[in-house]
Amino acid sequence: MTGAVVAKKPLVFVIDDDPDVCVALAWLIGSVGLGTRTFHGIAEFLADWRPDADSGCLVLDVRMPGMGGMEFLERMRQMRIDLPVIMLSGHGTIPMATRALRLGAVDFVQKPIDEQLLLDRIQEALARDVQARARREANARLETLTEREREVARLVAAGRQNKEIAQALGASVRTVEGHRARALRKLGIASAAELALLLIAT
Amino acid sequence: MPNGSPAASRKLTEIERAARLHQLGELAAGLAHEINQPLAAITYTLSGALRRARRGELNNAQMLDVLQAAIAHTHRASEIVTRVRGLVTRQAPEKTRVCINRVVREMLELSRLGKGERGVRPVRLLDELAPDLPPVLGDKVQLEQVMLNLLANAIHAARQTGQREGRVLVRTRGDRQAVELSVWDNGPGLVPAQRQRMFEPFFTTKPDGVGLGLGLAICQTIVEDHGGRIRAEPAPEGGLLLSLRLPVAEDGGPR
């Protein structure tokens, strides 16, 4: 897209305290060509977590000793772990599901689990994570612009000529050219078309 | 019930019925979860294999692994069924020679199995069982119920330990007259006013919906019905110590 969002191979992080289930889930997910990493508890996952981790999604059991799945969702938010989550539940009640959704869990899959459904949900979650990352990346880059540069960038993306922009902002064409050049340089892009794509992503 | 007073027997039947129902519900929920785990593992394992096999990507070694894993999971499921069936399908109460160590071991095993209550802190279950413990004369199912209740209470208490690791220790020892069983937890313990009332039916320190307050009342009735006694005291190490004494079976009793 903008060229700066590097598409790494996505990973599915499987967290289940039951070692049999953990291994079997990873084997199932691996059968559609996805990479997996398994953890036997939330603490183990959190200890391993790096903020710049690969794109991916989390699959975890609601019922786990230590920190439960619901509590974990709250902690994830505090720790700014933005991965989409698929919660597996043996006894998912509606209030629990709505609470999970409100906390940002992507999905709530009830046991016994339909494997195809689970795999579909994982693919959806991974796609969502890629989009979310692109959006965060674009936003982060736009943050580096001054307000004036951002204004100019938006008008450039909208297809306006430098002269029109200068008129709209009450500045000289030369000043606008300067803002435009700096904005494109900071964003690491070359053309107005790429700029438009970047702004769409935010 | 040859040894119990009529009043004690009446109390037992009333509260026993209510408590059995409650325990049944808890047991069913725990059991459903425990059996679902190996079933889920089987489904994932076989489905993962099927997907690979359809694309011709399942080699022989993988296939053997898959089959072995699936069989192991089915064994795990049937093991759970066997253990629970042993607990619930016993017939009319009957006094036989009972090995208390065996009751302790089996109920510890069952409690470990019940750790399936997710979202709660794990508790370490320890035991120090005297070798060559003499048998007692009693109803094994009832004694198991006592043990299970004491363990459930101790585990619940040991979860309230804050940052420390929750611990429960079961000890047995015996002499010629009696077998003594004690269950210690490192939980917050009870204040004297609570300790005084703890064997009363419907007295509970647990939040609503967690306990009916019948467990210890039943335990006391059963123990007294067996000619023994049960008491609670604050443990020197902190937490609560529950101990009970049961007379040993005399020679010549039914086997």
C-alpha cells in the first residue's frame, strides 16, 4: 500500500493451560499454513510479549487458572497489546460475551468448537490486525507533521494544485511548496496519489 | 446407623439431600469441562490431520503421532468418567473397613481434577500420610464426602492468601485406638466467633451462591455417626487446622 507497512508473516498466539489442547490447537491452526506460538498461561505470554511483536492474533481459553481470560482482556488494554482476540468458552454466557466484546475481543467462540468456524475467525482476526496496524502506522507518521504540513498534505491528497492551496491558506506558493516537500519527505512518500492512500488508511 | 444418635441421623438426612444436590451441580459443571478438554483435543488433532492428508501433506510419522495423540486423549476422557462413576454410583451405605489414607489420596486426586475452575489461583495440595495406618470401620462414601468437603473448604481458604502461594496439607497418623486426620490451610483463618459457629448448618463465610454452609455440618454429623469427633483450631503457622479422630476398626469387623 504505502510501502512502509512491512507485511510480516502473521502469527497465531495460542494460550491454553491444558497442554494437550494447546498442542492440538496449534496443530489444527498449522494445517492451514499459519504459524503458531503456544503458551500455557497468560503470565507466560505476557513475559514473552514485546511491543514490536509480529502481527497476529490471540486464541485463548476463558477458563484458566491464575489470571482468567476476562481479566486478561482488561490487562491487555492497559499494556496496550493491540492484537485481536478470539476467546474460547465452554460456558459462554451472554453477559460475559458482551463484556468481552466491549473490551475489544474480536470474537467469542463457544465449545465444542466448530474447527472450520474457528479457522475462519482466525483469518478474519489476522486481516483485521493487518488493517489496524496500517492505520496505526499511518497515524503515527502523520503525527510527525506540523499542523500546517498536515493541512497542506490533506489538500494535496484531495488533488489540489499548489496555487489553489496557497490561495486557500492565504500563503505564498513557495511556502506551500516548502510544506509539501517537507510533508512528503517526513512521510517517506513520493506522490500525491500515495499520500491519498495513506490518508484513506487513517 | 448403629453408632449415631437418632437426632444426628435426622439432621444428616435433611441436610444431606440439599447438599448432595448442590454438589451434584458443581460436579456436573466441573465434569463437563474436564471431559470437553480431551474431546476438543481429539477434534483439533484429527481435523488438523485430515486437512493435511487431503492435500497429501501428512507423512507417515505425522500420522502415527496423530493416532497416538488421539488415543491418549480418549484414554484421558475415559479415565475421568471412571473416576467420577466410582464416586457417584455406590449403593446403600454400608460399614466396612476403610483405609483413610486411600480416601485421602482419592479425594486429593479428585480435588486436583477439579482445579478446572478457571480464573482462580492454583493451590498446592500436599500430604503427609502415616504408613501402616490401621483401618477404621465406616461408610466409605460418607468418609469420602467428609474428606472432599474439608478439602474444598481448605482450598477455598488457601486461595485468599494474597501474594503468598496457597497451600493445603493433609496429614494422617494413628495409634491403637484411633486414626487422626488433619487438614491445614494457610488461608486467613477464622475469628473466634466464626470458629464457634462453623459447624452450624447454613453458616458460611463464603459469598452468596458459593457455599450453602452445609459442608461442615454434614462432616460433623458423619464423623459423630462414626463414633469420632471433629474440631477446628487456629494453626500455629497461621490459617486453619481441622482435625478429626475416628476409632480404629476392631478385629473381626466386617471386611
